[in-house]
Amino acid sequence: MKPLGEYEVWLVTGSQEMYGDETLRQVAANSKRMAAELDSSPVLPVRVVHRPVVTSSESIATTCRDANASDSCVGVILWMHTFSPARMWIAGLQAIRKPLLHLHTQFNRDLPWAEIDMDFMNLHQSAHGDREFGYLATRMQVARKTVAGHWEDPQVVGRIATWARAACAWQEAQHLTIARFGDTMRHVADTEGDKVEAQIKLGVAVNGYGVSDLSDAIRAVPGAAIDDLVQRYEQEYDLAPELAEGGDRRGALLEAARIEAGLRGFLAAGRHGAFTDTFENLDGLRQLPGLAVQRLMADGFGFGAEGDWKTAALVRLVKVMATGLPGGTSFMEDYTYDLDPAAPKVLGAHMLEVCPSIARSRPRCEIHPLSIGSRSDPVRLVFDADTGPAVVAGMTDLGERFRIVANVVDIVDAGHELPRLPVARAVWQPRPDLRTAVEAWLIAGGAHHTVLSRAVGPEPLADFAEMAGIEFVLIDEETRVSAVQKELRWNAAYYHLVRGL
Ligand code: MN
């Protein structure tokens, strides 16, 4: 089973009747082989399903409607093996609701220079057919990803796989519900947003609950469930002595397990894939959930602190994109800076809630006072993030549209022990450099909460934004602030126009 093997993308090949049966048989055989080889590629996380070659307006429209109706089809790959007059694609492209990838490839990689004749020229004619298709799709303003290159080239397969991962996240977004316990942290602006618009644009449903609903579920947790979880904590983490059996804070560990079991049960009962909480609304909860949130994130749940449902959604969606890939994904916050000019860095962390999927080594399970809020000391996992390239991304609600801002960063070794910092953390150097990245982030209105992923780069986020029709701003090694400033101005005009009256 592939990591996202319950999902499939369809390979739909365009041609036309004019070529006759023999050519069309060859087109079908070639596209079948292409689908089979892509399907067997371990890089592609989903199934690749071959669909019959389409040669008419009716067969194209039917295929597109079938794709819309299929629960397992998350996207459609389109390729014109031969010249395929594009007017017959109009009805299909008007109907299609699934993400599209326009694959501009050719079955034969090399030309048979000594044997090439006009039959070969007409059979392998995507250079013409895909230009014709691209023109029409552009004229109809059809959102799509375009990938050019030979279909056996690992780079091409990799980019198809990235798009397929984004398409799985898009499918997930259409079903994702987020449980929101309490409201936004008081007076905070960038974690706010329009939940109705989010459901229209992304599919994501954000549903509020009283914290007492959750605390009732937590109080109802049976003792056996607590014992079972504590046993797992002992296996998976190095427990601080005061939390170990017989330790004087053991009760706090049992309470943390009770919170985890209650939260898990609540989320499962409501089929929620993500959640938020806030330390300002903890009615009935004895600790701010720390360990529970960390472990739920490690199991794939999205999370946003302080009522931040936009980041909760993004964490869940990136976790779906990253399914089966090495490297973890976590909720994150740019917390503080090391501005040593030799190598300026960001210290990312949160009060408690960093996902252990990004840990460099076995986490320690500790208990410390929380310097804000009024509850008992919360139990949490403490660790350093694994080093290497990563992406941080945040979603902003600009009032009239959503914008995802992403920055490619390098997580580095802090070079120092942090003996008095009682939370999990990641230290990184933003690309191209801290000054440029942060200036670009600030003028783009990038949020203070983010998702950090070591498993994926920025490309599936860009693909996802294209599927959703929302804005995407990338900050990476090629970024210049002056160019971002212009891009933001152009985007403001574009999105205003495309939105209409
Ligand atoms: Mn925060």
C-alpha cells in the first residue's frame, strides 16, 4: 500500500479521431504504459489510474464529470500525446472541479534520427498538442500545475508527486473540521480570520466548543486509559525523576494522561482532524494541554495555539502532504532572535506545543511552571529540532483574501546548551538571510504562528494555493525585498480584479 494509497490521480490522454485506429491504439498503449510505470513509482504516494484516451468533446466531458464524482480521485493529469484540437476540451474544462496537472511530455525520449518519418512525427506530437491545450486552458483561466520533461525523468516524477501530495491535502481540506476550544487570545489580530470565507475557499469547517465540553470528556476518562498512556510515556520518553513512579509530581503526569485521553476521545467522536485551545480559556482544565497536544500532533492532528484555527488547518494539511516522508511537521512560532551578525538566527518555540516528530533525539518529559496563565504546572516534552533544510509557512487573512507566506530555512545546531529553557525548540537561519527574510515576511503581513516542516519544501504549498485560488508568497534564496514589495502590489491589484464586484 502506498502512503496515500487510498487516493488516486487519473492520467487522461488527449488525441483525436483523424489519426485512425492504428495510431489511436498506439496512443492508448503508450499512455497505459506510462500510467503503469508512474503507478509503480515509489516516489508517487498515490495510485495512478489510466483512463481511456479521449478524442471527442463528449468523452472529455464525461471523464471530467466522472472525476468530480469520484471520492478516491484527488486530481487529473492531462497530456496530449498527439495534436488534439482544444475546442473539444472546453466543456470538460468548464465542468472539472478536481486539481489539474498539465503534463507536457513525449512518450519517446530520444528521436530515432535514422528512421524518423511523418508517421512518427504525427504520433509524438505533444509539442503541438500541448501548446494548443495550454492556450485554451490559459484563455479559460483554468488553475493548473504545468510540468514539462520526459515522464521517466526523476525530476518530472518528483514534481508530479509533489502536486499529488498537495492534491491529497486539498481533498483533506474539503472534509477537515477543526474543533476550537475557547476563542482567540484576547486582543490578538493575526490569529483572527473569516471562518465562513475559509470554508468557502478551502473547505475547512471551524466549529467552536465550550471548554467545559472538553473538561467533561476529560473527567470521564477511565483509570485504565490513564495507566495505558503513562506506560507509553515511560517507553517513549526520558521522564524527569519527579514524574517517575514514586516521584513527588507523579500526579501531574497522570493528569496530563487524563487530558490526552479525554482530548483524543473528543476529537475522535467529532471526527476532527485539527484543534485549537488557548491558555486564556481553560475552564475545568487543570493544566494547559502540553504533552497531549504534542502527542496528538505527532499522530497527525493539526494544532494552533491561542485559538489560531488557520495555523491548525495548515499544520494538518502539511502533515497530509508529508505522509510517509522522513522529517517531521510542527506548529511553530518565531519566538526570539540571536542577532549576532556572524550568523543571525531565529529561535522558534512555543509555550509547550511543539511536535516531537521534528525532534533530533528521544524527548525528555518534564514539568515546569508556566510563566503566564493561572493553572497547575503543565507536563511537556523538551527536545531540540533535527537540523537541515525546512520550510516555515503561515496563513494570513487580509480581510478580502487569504495569503500563505512561506520561507525556506535551515535548521541548525544552536551551538549552546539551553539548560534553563523548559520547552522544545528549533533554531534556524532563514534564506536568503535573516534581514531579507524577515523584512519580506513583515511587509507580506506573515503571521507569527507557522507550520514548520522538515518533510516537504515550499512547492506543495504553492501547488495547494493554486488549487485553492489563494495567494502564495515565497521567501527563499532568490528573494529580494524590493521584488517582494512589487509582487505584493501587483498581487493586490490582481486579486482585487479577479474577485470582481
Ligand atoms: Mn503563540
